[in-house]
Amino acid sequence: MTHAAPKDGPGTGPDTDARSATGTGTGTGHAACHHGEILQGVFLDDRGRRRAGLVTLPMSSLGTRAEFVRRPGAEDVTVLPADRTKALRAATYAMAECATHCQEPLCGGELKLTGNIPVGLGMGSSSSDVIAAVRAVADAFGVLLAPEAVARLAVRAERASDPLMLDGRPLLFAQREGRVLEELGAALPPAVVVGCALGGGRPVDTLALPARGYDDEDVRGYERLRDLLRRAVATADPVLLGHVATESARRGQRVLPHEEFGELTAIAGRVGAVGVQVAHSGNVAGLLFDPAAPDLRGRLRRCSQALTAAGIPATYTFATNPSPNVTGPHTPNSPSPAASSPTPSKEPPHGRAHRGSDRPPRPDTRRRPAHLPAL
């Protein structure tokens, strides 16, 4: 796939915080995914206006890695795999911004993406591609882009973006505007998530989902959940976190109904989960557990067995605060869900230019369909 570099891209603005480093002509970038949403709906911004927003459930063990090579003298930008058109657009926009900042002429380039995120399940695969691509281009130019700039470019490339450029902080994020509506705190409450795939793991075409209007009662309901999530984060309360996630998922049924939702909540009640969370634009879901609950391993094992008995494939067990003894592929017959955990790359996640600089101070060459039972 080729795309001509834009002739007049945007320059750096107040949200760019771009500083030149030593560009090598080749750059790398990485972006993780998420496991659907804890909360998604319509909320009021600081001026009382309605804004679509979401709080994602980070999942750092899966992601996209991008490599970008500048080609001086060329005009076209290519991408592999060729179907990653959103990442290609993001790369061309990022090139225009970085070239303007560096006062260099536009050139061509080659973008290559690799990753292990299942597509169409609501895990932010396209946002991960886009953000990794932007970071790789910036790295090739030796430019440091602030998260706000990455968010702006991501929304321009794909119309709406998950907040993966902010690396896991609990935020209420306006996905169509690329801005933070509220910083909820330093970290989500501790919880262990048993992931599963609804609808047989079939991809969901998000563009085909019906648009839904929201009335005043809807907004009041989402604002109540927002307040409860604030309290959950402030008090590190996994039970309250589970309540918010369940109620948000229940409301999400109006837009993307899942036949298994009733069974999912029933299983949660039987095995002692504190709640369920469901992607609002896909088929990935999870049951949330308090990590301090008695016999946690037994609860997780019984959960996996109950899901399998209900015909709902268990996929992956992970924690909001990752720990080696609770993460790994989840197989229903294993005595423990702690089989293994993907090991993130030891290289700096966003390339040389972005090393520690565009992050908040905390925490297959072909896109494939979901491969179950493990994501």
C-alpha cells in the first residue's frame, strides 16, 4: 500500500511539546492494547457539554511494534501489511508534523507493523497500530511528541482513538476528540481478570453499529457511574470497580447486545467475581475478581470451567496490577491460571527518541482473527 506524503501537514502546536533529538532515519515505536472498557457512555465536560467518553481496561502484554525507515528523495510512503491503512494515514500525518518541526523537506518512507492483538474483538488493535506508527515516525526524525500530539494525530487518522498513548493510567477519555476529560487517579483498583470471547470470538464491524441517542437520564446515569469509579480508584476498591464495569456493560447491551450476557453475570455470581466487563465495540469480555479474596486460584479455576461449560471460551487471565502469579494463558483443565505470561520486549517501548519522554511518570505481519482459547 502506498500513500503520497502530504504536501502541507500541520505544524507543531502547544500540545506537541516536540524537541529535536538525533534522528537516525530509522525509528521504532510500540503501543499496547486494552481489554475493552470499564466504563463507556456520555459525560459532561468542564463546561457542562455532553461528550462521548470511555475508561479502558489496560492489557500491556499484547501490542503492536512499528518500524519506520525514511527514504529521502522518494515521495510515497508504504506500509506492510498493506491493509493497515489507518496506520499509513497516521504515519503520513506524523511525517508532515515532524518534518515541519525539523525544518526538513518531506520524503518517502517504509512502515512495517508486527503484533499479536486479535482484530475485531474491541481490544484497540487499530489504535495500537496507529500509535505505534506515529511513535516510530517521530523516532526516525528524532522528535519527541507529547501524548496530546499523538492523540490528535491518532484521532485524525482513525476518527476515534483509544487512550493507549497514555500508557495505562485510569482516564476518562473523549475518544472522538483525543482529549482527557478527567484523570481519575494513579492506577485502577487491584483486580484479576478472567478474559473470555463472546459471540464465538467473531470480529465486530464497529462502523456497522447503530448510533444511539442519549437523553438526560442517560447522562445522569453515566455521571453516577463516573462518580462511583472515582471512589473506586481513590479507595482502591475492586468491588466498586466491578459494580461500575457491570452496570456499564449492562447499558452497553442496548447498542451491542450479547446473548451470553445473562449467563456471564450468573457465572460471576456463582464463582465469586466482583463484576463483569464487556467491550462496547467488540466481543471480548472479562470477569473481575478481588485479588485478596479467599481461595483466589480456586475461584479462577472454577470460573474457567464454568465458562467452558457454558460454551464461552476462556481466553486470558491477567491483573490490573500485573504479577507473575496471576497472569497467563488460561486453559480450562489446568490446575492454575498461572501457566505463563507474554514477556514484553526489553527494548525501550517507544524508540530512542521517546525513551521515557512521552510517557506519564508511572506506570505476525498479517492481522489475524482471534485464535481461541488464548488471545
